[in-house]
Amino acid sequence: MNDKCLVYFLFSFRNEAQECTVQGEPGACVTRSTRPCPDYGVCCKLSDIVPANTDTTSTTSTTTTASPAIGSIDISYPLVQECGFQKRQTVPDFVKTRDNEADPGEFPWTVYLMIKKINPGSGYSYTGTGSLIHERVVLTSAFVLRNKDLNNLYAVFGEHEVGKRILRKKALKVAEVVVHNQFDWNDGNYNFALAFLKSSATANLPHVGTVCLPPAGFVASAGASCVFSGWGIDSARKIINQLTKTEVPMMEHSTCEERLRQSPLLGPGFQLLESLTCAGGEVGKDMCAAGGGSPLVCPIEGQNRYVQTGIVSWVMEGCGVDGTPVVFADVAVARTWIDQQMAVRVYSTASYTY
């Protein structure tokens, strides 16, 4: 074959190819082509590839490129962008309006989920937050997506402040929702859901990216400084339109269970499910800023990127200002299930693996 699927942001293109192969297998393409290419790729004829970092302005005849021989079929660049990297953007005249407001692009995986209202001209309503784990897949809580009408369910990427264009953004229709088969609506056990999109979230949005997911069995260290981001309400029950962040320390499962038992709403017999984890517990800190489904991420040791350890599941009345921790669905518990759902749809897991 004379065609190859390549990373779209590393090369410039002069025309489109009709077909290509990816590591020896048939492929198809997006961005400058009309069909989806797996994992951020575009397809073009090898003879038409020009390395994006080639110096064509020099007065000498020397060109500089970091790529291997373009005529070779084995291109060493990965087919996916690495997960978990922040993509902060400089936005002219941007001014934060909240103390805990995130920087534009600070959490490029955070997704605004909304429902289109039935009445014509009545707009949309916020239903929850999610995280991008693949260009066509959003991870969130089952509470957020269960029983939602697919005909009216959308995911917004590049959102920062609702009603304003801080960053370039787009809304994509959700094609399919899968709720964890063991999810229990009564107690929040296995509170995981995946939203599969009709098109790519990352195409033409360089400030949007995926978050890393932990391997099965991963346990975040107690006391580790982590952060969750999203849209929600504050302790005064006022809607928050800006993407906010809340820094919290991780808490051991047994410690969290003991703290929650002190709540009169739960009592001494309360048992924290194994599919849940906790963070927070700092007196005076508002924990309601990010709504259901919001991703909790922790820094990956030795790397300047983040792994998602939790999904906001529930917060006690009072938004945790009394020191009650926030309860999250433990993403590591769902890793095997997530991988299985991806495999069924022939989607790569490389977009969230580190």
C-alpha cells in the first residue's frame, strides 16, 4: 500500500487519500478526509507527506526534520496523543470570576453534558459532567446518564463558561450510552457509565484531550493531593457556570467509612461500598462546585500529567463544609469493564493508558 495513517498534528497535507492501512490493517481517515481514522490519525499518500517541522525558510539548502525517512512504511510517531496532559491556553482579556475557577485548558478532558429541552427554542439544561477517555468516548457516572433520552443528549467539548466563548467549543450528539451492568440505583454501587459519540471530540480542537485511567487494582495513596473539576452548584445552591476546580486529599477507604458514620443521615452501621473511594474532608471547604460525574484526577508520579482516580458520586447535604468527605466511584474498579466495552466496539485503549 502507498498510503499511511499518521498523526494529524505532525504533518501538513496537500490532498486527501481514499484509503490507507494502519500497521498493516485497513484504515479510514478523518480531519482532512471524510471517514474516521483510529486514534487521532489522518490518511494521506506517502508521496504527498511533508514533515510539519521541516525548515523551508532557510537560505541554505539544508532541511531539518525529526521524523524518520518518510518513504518508510514504519513511521515511529505514535498514532495517539498521550493522555493526561494539561493544555492551558492564553486567552486575550480573560479574567477569572471565581476564586476556584480553572484556567482555560487546564482540564482538557472535562466534558459538559447537557439535555436539549423538548420545547422548541427552550435551549439546553445541564445534566452532569464527564471526562474524555477516547476521541469518541466519555466516562461519567450512571446517575448522570441513566434513563436519558439519546435523541436529546449532547456532550460539549472546549466548554469553560456556559454562555460565553472563552475557548473554541463544539457540541456532539451521543450515539450510545452503556451503564455498568452491576450498577445499583439505590446505593450507587458500580456508578459508571460510558457515552459513545457520533463523531470525534478532538478533531480541530487542539485544546481538548483525554485523561489517563488507572490500571485495575490501583489505589491512590492516602493524603495524595488531587483535584476534581466540573460545573455544579455552590453551598448557597447557586448554579456555577464556570469550570471550577477543587483540590482535595485522598482518604483511605476505612477512614472515610468511619467519617461518614458520624453523619446522622448515615449512622454507625453505614458501610462504604468497595466500588467507592473518598477524598476531601477538610472543614470549611465547599465540595459542591463540581456536579455528578466530575472527574477526580491525581498527578502521575514523575510525570507532568494526570490519572483519573474517581468520579463524583455523591456529596452529603451541606457540601462537605463540616469536614465530611466527598464520595467518588473508584475508576480502577471499572477499568476491566471499560476495556471490555472498548474492545466490543473495536476502539483502542491507548488513548487512556499510560
